[in-house]
Amino acid sequence: MDKKLKNILMHPTAKGMLLLTPALVALFVFFVIPIFRMFHLSLFDPHFTLKYYIAFFQRPVYIRVMWITVKISLIVTAVCLLVGYPFALILSRAGEKLSKVFLVCIVLSMCISLLVRNFSWIIILQRSGIVDSFLMKVGITHRHVKLLHNLFSVVVGMAEILLPYMILPIFSVLKSIDPNLPKAAQTMGARPVQAFWWVTFPLSLPGVYAGFLLVFIMSLGYFITPALLGGAKEMMISNMIAFQVQTVLNWHFAASLSMILLVATLVFYTIFNKVVGLEKLEDLGV
Amino acid sequence: MSGSVVLKGLVKTYPGVVAVDHLSMDIREGEFMTFLGASGSGKTTTLSMIAGLTLPTSGEILLNGQDVTFIPPHKRNIGMVFQNYALFPHMTVYENIAFPLKMHKVSKEEIAKRVTQALHMVQLPQHGDRYPSQLSGGQQQRIALARALSFEPGLILMDEPLGALDKKLRQHMQIEIKHIQEDLGFTTIYVTHDQEEALTMSDRIAVLRDGKLEQLGTPEELYEEPKTLYVADFIGESNIFKADVLEVGEERLKLQLPGGRSFYALRCSETVEGPEVSVAIRPEKFRVLSASETVSEEYNVFEGIIKEVIYFGESSKYSVEIGKDVIIIVKQPNFYPATKVGVGDQLTLSVHWRSCRTYCEGLSL
């Protein structure tokens, strides 16, 4: 009996399952259970009720916050894409040493605390800060420019932090493209720009989609940056949740807002997957 | 429609390495030219410079008499087939072949016509809608060829295009490429490290070694009259051994094997220095003599003991010790009735003195 049990446990599949167990347990305890608790919290007070969901849709302010959240996320993602793609492209074509240095810098930047980075932006963007005084000195403007606590500062702060999540997937896909492909295109009469547009760019799209999805979904749930760098108009849904938890102490409503954010995220993910068809691209051997 | 290429003192250096070292040659219109060499001989670098993908350090490249050294690749009108085919994975076969035509601003109707033509030429008319990943290696190779040919460049460059195929398919494709080339008459520069492939396909072969041109000639010239010991050894098989010089004649040398026997060999260089030279003899140039047979003065006669017999089906190879520590390989077709010889037997061999070629330099590999 003992031996039989041992045999079962030593079977390759069983061994694999054993190794998975700690992760599964952690996921269950710290992720699945809290989500169900929250779901429960949003629906029972103490008896079953939908009032916390109805409240969300009845008051235009909440819809507005949701819309602002989506808008800021889209802008941040677009900025990351515009800045990140050229960066990833240069990185993928740089020499091995140079690209290593850049990659280490990117990873290092991710190790620095979010708070430190956000406060740095406050120092840079504040009234009479570096940017403001520079603009006045050069004479571009004679009055102080308001750079902080508005949409601009929130987008800058979030994009700076989320940029690596755009660069890294694009870089890894660009790096995997056979360097002979754009060369072949050039021998066939394509100017370098055309070779990029018709060959390199379409082949890099899986990386763009992955980066887009990562940055957009992370933006949706962003909390610290809008709290520190944003004003009242830049309140995102996470700030609203925090407000409900910490200030109003309405945990039921906070739970329903969280569930709505979760569902919205899943909906975006599904739409994205349908439109782009990530699996289809993989089938092509890209 | 076909193009000519002239290379003038072409040099490419990388930090610490000279990849191509003052290479000069003329490639004629409609010619099938092969760059043959071991890896690191500079053959691919040279091809890449002709395509415009690599800038030469110095030297000139003329295309149809025009200096194109600094012209970017997309303006050279050269078709290229890459080693791994470099088919665009996100485009169908049709789109792949249409790509160069689209870049050359050919009209839609004309593109459709020419792609169909190209697909027929490589015998894959039904495969236009497939993606490259859905094709076998041999089919991908054909599509790469069709794509390089579709915009009718006068010059096609091929970088080991058959390297990834198995032997049977490779031989088949060699002949197919050769037929298409003869039909359409475009100039071809073909890079390979496979000497057999070079011999079968080429009008002329340029043997490259360490970035330098070792010898340029027709397959027959290279095989029958290798100018250097390196070529004698690299192309086909050669028995190479050292022999002492006894007499230096105008055209031939009298040599002596270690162990005594003297023989005549073709003098290959102007000056003969030193007491000994290297001799190279092809294994199939020998003939096994029967006991009573005699041969004319033109032939050298060697005697030796068979050390090993290897049976190849259509022929057999014998290792024969003809002098002290001189073991040569003799290749004989297997006639009927079979000659009954085995290890330890004495063998008498004859070989024409002109088939024994001498070289002053040693073989350093």
C-alpha cells in the first residue's frame, strides 16, 4: 500500500501537480476567496440586494468616473505605444552590449518605488519647478504654467511607469523576426521605410497587441498616480473605491465598484481578443 | 535581360578580420557562377556586397558596366534567394511573389499574370493561397525562387539555397534550378560549400579561401587542372603525398617515393624549390594491371600491398601502400566478372604521368 502510494506520487504528472500546489493554494487563498468575499459583500447587506449596483448606474458621477478611467487608460496606452515602439525598434537593432545596457536600465527602473517616481514628477512639474521655470526663462510663457494635478501630469506619470510593459513585449517580438526578412524586401525593390512598413511592422504586431493589452488593463486599475498627480477631474475608479473604503466606509458599495471594474476589464479583454485574434496570429508561426 | 557583374579589388574588413581580400573577377551575362569555399572563406560576404546589403571597405562593384558600389539594394534590381528562404510568414504565397512587383509599381492585372506564371514555372500552381509555414522545405525553396524571379531581374544571387534540403531533393532541385536558369537566361551567382553541387550546376566556379580567389575556372578545369594543392584537395578527392625531386625537366619532374621507386609527374610551377614536392593524384586515374600486362613509357607503374577494401556498389576503393608510409586510395569500377583481390594482396597500378600533379607548397588546413 505504502509502495503504491509512493509510485503514484513519483509519477511525472503527479510530481508536476505537487510542484503546482503551493502556487494554487496561494492563488486560492489570496485571490479566489477574496473575490468571492467581495462579490458576496456587494450583493448582501445583510440580505440579498442589488442597490449598490443600481446606485452606480443611477448616479451620473460614477459613470463619469468610469468613462474618465477608460479615457485616461487609452491615452496612456497610446502614449506608451508612440514612445515605446521606436524605442523597442532601436533596441532590437542595437548591438548586443548596448541593448543589454538598455534592458538593464528598463528593469532597474521597474525596481524603483512607484511613490518615489511619482513624487519626482511632482518636483519636476510643480509651480516654479524645473519645467515651469525653464519655460519662463526661455520666454515661451510669462505666466506660470499649470503642469500638475491635471490630465497631463497623470498621463505623464502613468506612462513613465507603464512604459516597460509596452517596450518589453514589442522588443522580444522584434528580436525574434528574422533579420533577413527586411533585407530580402529591400533586394526586391522596397525602400527601407517600405521594408519596415510591409514586413517588420506587421510581424511585430503580436508584441504591440500584448503591450497594448498589458498597459491598458494595468491602467484601468491604476490608483497611486491619479491620487498623487491628478486633480478632482482625474479621479479614476480605483480612487473612487479607495474613497468609499477609507472615507465613507461604505464597503458594500466599494465591493460593487470593484466587481464592476473587474467585469469591465474582462469585457475589454474579450473584445480585444475577438478583434485581434491573438491565437490566429500564433497559428501563422509569427 | 541578363546582367554582368565586375568586381574590382573588393575588400571587406571587420574588426580583427579580413573577410574579403582584394577580390576581382568578371561575371559574364547569362553565366552560372558559383562561389565555392569553406565557411569563413568570404563567399556569403561577397554575395551580400553584390546585393548591396553590406558596404565594402574598399573596391568597386560594377553592374552592367555601371558603378553600383554605393547604390542601395532596392535600386540594384537584383533578385536574391536566401539560405533560409526569407519568405514573409504573414503573407500568402501569392502575396510573397507579388511583393517585389508591388514594390516596382506593376499594375494589378500584370501582377496577377506574372504571379501565375511564376507559380507555374516552379510547378506549384495551386499553392497561391497557402502560407509559407504550410509548405514543405522543398516547396518553400521553389516559392523563394519564384519570388526572386517574378520581377525579372537580370541577376539572381543564391546563398546556399539548397542547404536545408535532404540529399535526394537537393539533387532534384539542382537540376530544376539549372533548367530554369538555362530557359530564362538570367545571370546567376550561387554560393555553396558543397563542391559536388558546384561541379554539377556551374558554368564557372570561383574557389574562395580566406577571402581570396584561389582559382577561377570551369568545373572541368578545376577538377582536372587544380592550380593549388588546396583546390586539388577541396574539389573532389586527391591522394596527396610528398616525394623527393630527382630531375627537373621542362614539363615534367622525375620524382622518388620514400622507399625507392621513381616516377614522372607534371611540373606545375615555374620554379621548383627544395628537395621535395607535394604530389596529388585522383583516385580514379589509376588502373589495376593484370600480371602479364605492360604499359607504355607514358605511364608510371606502382606496386603495393592492399591494406583495406571498401565496397561502394558501383565502385570499390582500395587503400594501397606504394611506398614507405605512402598509402593511396585507388578507385575502380566494379566490372563483371569481379576482380578477386583482398587485403594483403599485391597490386600493380598504372597512372599517366600527366595525372600526377605537383605542388611546391604543402597542404596547411
